[in-house]
Amino acid sequence: HDGTIYVTGSYSRLYAVDVKTGQKKWQYDHRLPEGIMPCCDVVNRGAAIYKDKIYFATLDARLVALNKDTGKVVWSKKLADYQAGFSATAAPLVVDGKIITGNSGGEFGIIGMVEARDAETGELIWQRPTVEGNMGTLNGKESTMTGKLNASWPGDMYKTGGGATWLGGTYDPETKTLFFGTGNPAPWNSHLRPGDNLYTSSTLAIDPSNGEIKWHYQTTPHDGWDFDGVNELVSFDLKKDGQVIKAGAKADRNGFFYVLDRTNGKLLNASPFVTKITWAKEIDLKTGRPVYIDDNRPGAPEAAEKGKSVFAAPAFLGAKNWMPMAYSPATDLFYVPANEWGMDIWNEPITYKKGAAYLGAGFTIKPLYNDYIGALRAIDPKTGKIVWEYKNPAPLWGGVLTTAGNLVFTGTPEGYLKAFDAKSGKEVWHFNTGSGVVGSPVTWEQDGEQYVAVVSGWGGAVPLWGGDVAKLVKDINQGGSLWVFKLPKA
């Protein structure tokens, strides 16, 4: 923005860098308390700019507004209690003068939440819990309950139901709708919570003016595999059979690529984008629900004994995790960073304790194939067919960018930023940054030239939670740097 690149870093840091010289203009290091409980590494997924302020969320569950030119704190607001397991990792959204944020911490039995604050003052405007049975607020007063009490949750379990919105959301100005994906229900042991467990592992369409839910679509009802539904819904115009449908696409952790009517949440198509899915046979296009393979749900524990272990694919780190896919209106294709892995998973006895991990499951992640784990796949949303793919030895954990110049960019844990031909999938360029790329590339025009930048620095959930896969990638270099490239005019 205006000659400056803003980069968030681990441990809730924010940097302002001169776009032409790479000189650091300022740096903000959030002072974190000792007791923070981030589930999946000390990550941050970005910032938002509005007028003279830049906003980002922190690991101790605060939202901070800084002066974009000086880095000085304008205001800092507490979103939730970090000692109960809440944190915040998502990039905020700016919509109609409001800062829209989600929360993190589903592995600690918190309640998922989307909320809107006044961009100037930071004062709360509305809150929308994402677990059925919890009450929303509007302008400081109770508004409406999310769903119906005990309709899909037994007893008091809705009070610790998870469903965190840790990836953040997208906004569609055409339909004036926020789309937020929700995380897994808590605990992972699904035998403790019979029912669909709304609105976890879902996409919610939310009215940005008041926080009311317009529609929902649940990708994994009664989730027993940690298939968070947080993945982004990308708005696009689906051209099919001579019609143009206002659609949205989502590549879910559970292995299916969904196309919805974004005006009402109706399922249009769902197809696998990975080679092995063991938890469901298919998605029933009439009901929108998965056809479960019941034998592949981890068994219920008995007394102190763990339940029957099953081998499930995808693994809980997902056929696609946090890393955003991209869409090109020039090719009408989506470019999805997929991963091929499975897991041994079993359930264990668990009771909720404030501030403690609330899983009730054990697991070991394993690669499915010897020659690759990650696969960048070009998907036709009209058919669900994979048009081309690029296979990568390590998992793909970085975002994807498409450009009008027929290019697709993404990074790899081996350190490469790569460019592919958007139509054919041919690799046309690569550069090694010296550390694993788990960031999202961005592009902009400056002085008549096109630039691409990416942040490099290995970390995140794969080395922490990856089981056998973590052993495979343990020698990847760590480090943090910002790389900027200029595209040749040819």
C-alpha cells in the first residue's frame, strides 16, 4: 500500500518495509504474556489496512490498530481470554467501516466466533458464535441465538463446542455477504457428542451489518476426524449450460471440492480432489450430505481404554489446510494446493478442563506415496475434473496466486517460489529462497512494472503435528525473509 509492504511474522510481529529498497521502516513486536496457548505454532496470517491504520490479531487474543506510517499503537482491544485457550491468527477483513475478525483455539474447547468492531474506535458492534445454542450480540445487547438450543448438541456440550474461525473469512460485495469457515467440533472424540454439531465444519454466510447467519452449508456433519471446514469460499461466476450462476468454491480439509450457489448455499457439485478418501463414499448431491463409511470412524473408548484405531485419509492436517487456493477468470480454473496423506487415529476418554487441550484422540500422520505428498492441482469447477497437476515431494503449505499474464505462483517447503503456465501446468520459473515457503505470494504494479513478493520461513503445523511426515521434512532450513521479484515485460 502506497509504497510499503506490510508483513506479519511469528510471535505477533508486524513489519513495514519500503517497497523499492527493502529497508525496514518500522517494526511492531506485540508483548505476549507467558501463558499463551497456540494450538498449531506461533503463526499470523496477515493484516488489513483502512484509512490511516493497519490492523492485526495476536496470539493472546487481541486486535491491535497501529498507525500505518509510524507503527504506533492507536488502540488494542481484548477479543477473548487467552488463559481459556483463545488465540487469534487470522487476517482481519475491512467491510463498510468495520473490522471483521475470527478466533482460534478450537483444540481447547473454546466457542468459535465472528465479530465486527468499529474501525476507528475498536468498539464491538456485533458478535456471532458459530456453535449452535450460544447467544449473539448486537450493539451491546443480546441479539439472536445461533441455531436452536440442543438441536444438534447434547446437554451442555455446546458451551465448549469448538468451531473456531481461525482462517478468517472472505467478503462478497455483490451479495453483501461474509463467508466464514468454521473449525472442528470439540472434543475430537465424536462419540461424546451425537448429532450434526452445527455449525462446526461448515461455511457460514453472515450479514456484515448485524451478524445474522443468512445460510450455512456443513461439509462434515458430526466430524470425527478433525476436518475443520475453515477453508475459504472463493466467489466466482460459474458459466454452465448457457447460464451464469453466482457461485462459490471451497476445497475442504475432508478431500472434496465443493461448488455452492453463494446466494443461498445450495450445493451444485462436490468431487474429490485427492486420490484417497476413506471416511465417505461420496457427497449426495440431493441432500448435500456425505455418504459415510461407518467403519472408518474411530471407535468409542471403553472406560480407560482407547477405542478402535482406523486408518483414515485424508489426514487431519487436511487434503488442503490453511493455504488459500486461487481462481483465474481467464482460464475458469481453480488452483488448489493439495496434500496426499492419511493417519492412524483413535479416540480416548476426555473431559473438559479450562485452558487444557480438549482432543480425546491420538493420531499418527503417514504419507500415502513414496514420491510425493503435495500436489498443485488445476480443477474445472464445472465438472470437478483435474486438468493438470504438479507433484511435490514435501507437503504444499503455501498459498497460490494467479495473474492475468497466465501464471500461477506457489511456494514449497524445499524453499522454492515456482511459476507455472496457468493453462498447461508447465513449470516456467523457480527460485530458491533458502527456507520453506509457507506464505502466500502477492502481486502489484509499480512504475509500469509487475512485481511478485513472498515471505519465506519454514514452520507451522507440519513439523509440529506431522507424525511420519514431520520426520521426512525435519531437515528443511528455518529462517524468515521477504523476497521481491520483478516480472520480465516479455
